[in-house]
Amino acid sequence: MMNRDARLEENQHVFRNANERLSGVVEAGVVSADPVPFLCECADEECMGRVDLTLDEYRELRSHERQFVMLHGHARTEGEEIVAERNGYDITKKPS
């Protein structure tokens, strides 16, 4: 049986994988300055939050594999810290 922290971290990776697929689908038909509704990558498995990012913003975020994007105040895993606060969302980083 998976412990709580492992389950929360797995939830974040599920949301991240969905966002990766979404960015690949929309990349061909979206101008990089247009906002795209990405999923909140918080640890809450029931979260249906949306973070509007341009593809360039999402690419920058994903250039750091330990970073995640989530709405302000959403569930983080133990040791995860906020490294940037933006308009309506946070960028978090997992410990190394």
C-alpha cells in the first residue's frame, strides 16, 4: 500500500503528464502568446483547477523537471517550496 506522501506525489505526476499531452496537442495550432488552460499540478487528486499559461511560460516551467505549477494555496507535498508567485498561481519546486 502506498503511503500518503507517495500518493500525493503520484497525483502531481499524473497532472503533469496530462499537461504534457495537452501542450503537444495545442502546440501546432496555438500562437505562443495565447493562453492555454493547463491543469493545476497540486497534490489533491480531486483538484480540477486550471492555470492559464502561454506555451512559452509552460515550456520555461518544464525546463526545470522538479518544478510544478499550481493555484495559490493548493496542496503541496512535504518539502515542496514555492519558488515564484505569479498572478493566480505558484511555481513550486520539489527537494532534490
